Amino acid sequence: METPAADLTDSLAAAGFFVLGGFSPGHGDPIPALKSGKHPRSLLLVGSTGQTLWPLLTSSPEFSDEKPDPLDRYTKRILSAIAIANDLEALFPFEGPPFHPFQQWALACGGFSQSPMGVLAHQRYGPWTGFRAALLSELVVEVAVASKVDGPCETCRDKPCISACPVSALSIENGYDVPKCREHLVSMKNASCWSGCLARRACPIGEDHRQDPANARFHMDCFTDISSTGQ
């Protein structure tokens, strides 16, 4: 069993990313074959949090060139190069249709649970992880042993995220009402939600990994324009 190369971990960290987890796919799992035609033996889920990626993104050429989708373009440029340098193949959540089932892959990694907010919540990072890429390998990589730890939502009794939403866009019965949330943001340009989703901020898990107001505003602008495909 191979361990992730130190330069892979270091390269990801230097660009604002890290490995959230991984698993060894079975032949029935919804994962495309490698370019060689072989079935991948490891999938590494690469993500970021509210604190890791934003400073590097805002200093990138993609952020200042006034072209669309700076986050996606930065992610693809950096992670494609890192994948090639480490004999891996990269898949991205924003490429499609068809889009890859990143939430399904995250649940297979372990440590995640489905939250009432639509996003997955991680047992360490809470709702503040973004899925940026999946790296596929022909080798069995140690980190690709799925975690047996469950995410935090199954044992959360109070569900503070639900009561924190100012327009009741969340419920146990109906989940996340995306149009209602977006309509509130579009119609209320001074809403406090623009500085960070109040439901996410109410989650007691991963508080140290929250987005700062500028970062949150960037994502809210993207959300009101078009739904995100990357958590």
C-alpha cells in the first residue's frame, strides 16, 4: 500500500488545498476509468476550507483578470498540474454535464454526513469544506482507506442551523429550499446572510474554518447567479 507522496501533500497545501479523505473504488462505483482504460484503485477527495484557499485565490491571476469563474479556473489550473506531477488524474465538480457525484464520493470517504443545509458536514470541518477535485490513482493509496467515523449531523439533536435561517428555508421534512434562499438574498441586498450564511455559521462544528465576510460575499454572489456544483 502506497502512502501519498510528501510533495503531493506539500503542493496541495501551498495552493490552499488538502486531502479530505479517500476510498478504494469497487467496480460498481460510479467512477470513470482512467485514461489507460484501467479501473482506479484509489480516489482522493481534495478540498479546501474557509481559511485555506481564499488568500491564495485572491492573489491569483484568475481573480483579477475579470473573466468568469475565477475559483474554478484557479482550481483547474493548479490541481491539473499537481495531478500530472504525481501521476494522478483529476476530476472536477464543475465539469459537466454529466456532473460527477462528489457528495456520494465524500460519503464513501467517511467522516461526512448530510446536513439540512444541502451541503455535507464534516466531523472536523463542519459545513466549511468545499470539494475541489478528485484525484484518481492506479495504486492503492493509504489515505484511500475510508474512515469509519461518521459525520456530525446524525447525532446533532438541536439542529441550530434550521432555526438560524431567517426565512425558514431549512426543515427536517423538506430539506433545503434553494429558490426561497436565493430569492431572499436577491431581494434583500442588505441581508446579514450576504456576510455568511447564518445557518452555516450556527453550526458548532468547524468554527475555526469559517469563511470571512469577503470570502462569504464572493460565494453568495456566485450562488445568486447560478447554483454551485462544488459543495
